[in-house]
Amino acid sequence: MRDYGLLGIIILIADIYAVIQIVKSAEDNTAKILWVLIVALLPVAGLVVWFLLGPGSPRQRPAGGI
């Protein structure tokens, strides 16, 4: 069965959620623009990278660390 339309809608909703979270984050505007571009230009890969490494991701960067 070729039901790629539903998968596309799910990815679109996830990307919209990611962009909203990026815009609401406390990062500076340059970082926000970069993350939004990554998510917009690479919908699936950008979403995964944002989830793993972006602001508020599960992998927290050490405060004041290297």
C-alpha cells in the first residue's frame, strides 16, 4: 500500500512543531534562523538533528563548559 500522504502530513506537523519550539526558545536570533533553515530544507533529517542537538534537546550542554 502506498500511503505516503499520511506520512508527509505527519512530517509536516512535526516540522511545524519544531519551528514553533525553535522560535520560542531562548537562543539568539542567528541560531534560531539557522535551526529553522535546517528543519525547513531537510524536513526529516533536520527534525532528527534538531531533536538530538537543538535547544532544549535531551542532550543538554554543560553550563559554562567547553
